[in-house]
Amino acid sequence: MSLKTCNKAEEANLYTLEVSIDAKTFEDAMNKAFNKQKNRISLPGFRKGKVTRKMAETFYGKGFLYEDALDICYPTAVEDAIKEAELDAVGTKSADIKEIGENGVELTVEVYVKPDVEIKAYKELKATKKKVEATDDEINAKIDELVHRNARIISLEDRAAQDGDIAVIDFEGFVDGVAFDGGKGENYELKLGSGTFIPGFEDQIIGHNAEDAFDVNVTFPHEYAPELADKDAVFKVTLHEIKTEEFPEVDDEFAQDAADCDTVDALKKQLADEIKKDKEDANDREIRTQLFDKLVENTEGEIPPVMVDSEVENQIRDMDYRLSSQGMNFQTYLQYMGMDMDTYKEQARPEAEKAVKLRLALEKVAALEEIEIGDEDLEAEYDKYAEQYKMEKEQIKKIIPVDGLKKDMAVEKAIQVIRDNAKITTARKPRAPKEKTEAAPAAEEAAE
């Protein structure tokens, strides 16, 4: 196999390679292709697996193995040609077979290469951040969360159910006197007023006492399941128990139990620090986004469409992985969103192109800054991955190639360079509009 010629095409970032696959290599591929198929080939008078290649070629024609043979040797041939041409290829546009037969294969392949983008500026990029402070309302909201989290559930026997109580009920629903699927439950804990059940259900439990048995009459909403929508239903309900949440008093004892703080003041300070930390983290993410957007704006270059296609596929795989953890797959998600795969891909392309452009820009910054990753840093990074995934470092190295990891580490250093040289300002709060006094119009007239 060999590269015959390599020429720059008119289209940006596209090269045309003339590739030759020699007769011996193609013959070996033909034998492999036949061996894969021979147990499925049958001829009149012969059992499957007993037909020779020569017999099969006589019956089907010599070219019947060409396609499978080319599939075997094509990837290696193109890969070797790209290496010989010293191209940083990112994908193939087309392949055209010129000759194929006993003498081998002659083909032309169009290959996209990674573009060399230009960056107008990557230092002194501007971004704004919000002022980091913890307001009394935010601190009190956090305390309220702790109060509810540390609430004690108690059983009530001396009064009827009220809004906000937890009702322990048995229920079974009927439409036209017939029980329906999914309409039955036992010892179900329903918080009244939560809106968990269909409208009107929870309201009709209020006022009943423990061990009361009663009917709840409701009409299913129009948007409910088709078989029940707009239908009247009767639920047979037994109220077994009424519970309520008893909230602790916010005092020093509560501070000690809920957050291991000596006093309420210490608790408030701890919560204020947590709020500030959350806001600082949010600021960092927002600043990073602003700087990335500015960097992309300052980056010029033609992005090969195959790179965008590849990024779209990566995003689909990532989303499918996240959805699977929630018990859903990507096809179900598309149905839920009312779109097909082609529509989704088209909508995803602008963000995918932006992501590709950002990565190219960061790699360019790493090159301009002459960022290099030393062996010590590389080994430390592998150690981190090994610890994170509880695997041997050598296994991690097989999964994450050295070249790819070095590029990722260089990109992270490039991001730090951009951040260290950025101009970050704190956004001012908008001033409240001043009310005009009676003297204001006169003053304005005087100014005119």
C-alpha cells in the first residue's frame, strides 16, 4: 500500500489523496473476505462450507468479494496514506475507486484536515461578575430549609385533618362503578395541599378524622390519560392516621444539632459562607462562559463540516448516557420533544460548531503560549484518574491515550492563561429611579 499523490483541493482544509493498494495486500483481503463468508455460500450439489473460492468465483463472478475485501484493507490503506502525507486529518469527505481487481486497487480519497485558526486576541478579554454577598433573606431561607429538614413527624388523635397535614390513607378509584388500573393504594402518605393527587381530592380529606371511611368525588382533568380524561370518578377512602410536622425552635441547641455550630450566630455565619461560596462558584462558571464567548468571537477559520458532525454525535451520545441514568433513552426523548433525529441534529449544529471552534481556539492558544506537558505532570494526571476510577494506572493509560491527554492538559493550561490575563469587573447593581421633586422640573428647565 502506498500514497501516490497528495494535493490541496480548492475547498478549505481539504486534500485529495491518490492511494494504491498492491495486488498482494488486496489478495490477502480477498482470502479473508472469503473465509468469513464460506460457511454461508452454497452451490448446487455442494454443502455450505465445502465450496472453494475458485468455484464460488466461477459461479458468482470474480468481483463478488471485491466490496468485502475493500472494507477490510481500506481503513489501513487510508490511515497509512494520511500518515505518509503528514496530515492532521479529522475526517473523510469522499472516496472514489478508480480501479479494482487482481492487480490491486487505485482510489482517490478526499480528506479534511484540522484547520489552523487565527485569534485576534486572547489576553485582556473582558468579563463581569456579580458581587458576592449573603443577604439576610438568603440566610433565613437556608435556616428555614434546615428547620424543615429537622422537623419531627408526630401523630395526631385529637383533631380532624387540616391543610398541610400528612394523611395516611387507603383508596380505590371507580369510574361508572368499575375499578380502574392505577387507582388503588394502601397506607399511602399524602401531604394535604401538595397537589400530588388530581384537583379536589386532597380538599375532600380535610375535616375528616382518623378511621373515617368516606367517598371522594372528582373529575379527571382534560389533559389526563385518554381513557380517563374528563370522566367522573369516586374514590373509596379510609383515613387511618393524621400526622403533622413539628418544627424545632431556632436556638443554640438547634444550631448544635442541625449544623454542629455552637450558637445561632455561628450557624448564620456558616450559612453565609456557604452562600458566598456557591455564588463564587457560579461567578467562576459565568466568567468562564463569557471569556469563552469572547474567544470564539475573536477566532477566525473555516471549520470542516465533518468536525461539526462528529461533535453533534458526541453530544447525542452524552445526552443518551445522561438519559439512561434517568430510565430514558434518546429515542424516547425525541418522541417526547416531538422531533425526529434529523431535526434534532440540525438544531444542535450551531452549538456544536461553537464547541468545535472553542476547542480549536484553545489549542491555538496553547501553541502560541508554547505550553508543554512534562512527564511528571502527565504521570500525576494518570494517578488522579486511577484514583478517581479505582483502576490500575496502566489500565487507564490504555483507555486514555497519551497524546489525547496531553492535548487536554494543554487546553486546561491555556484556559488558565486566558483567565489570568482577563479583565474582570464587578457588575454594579442598577440604581433605583429617583423620584422627581417639585423643584426638579425647574432645575431641568434651568439646565436647558
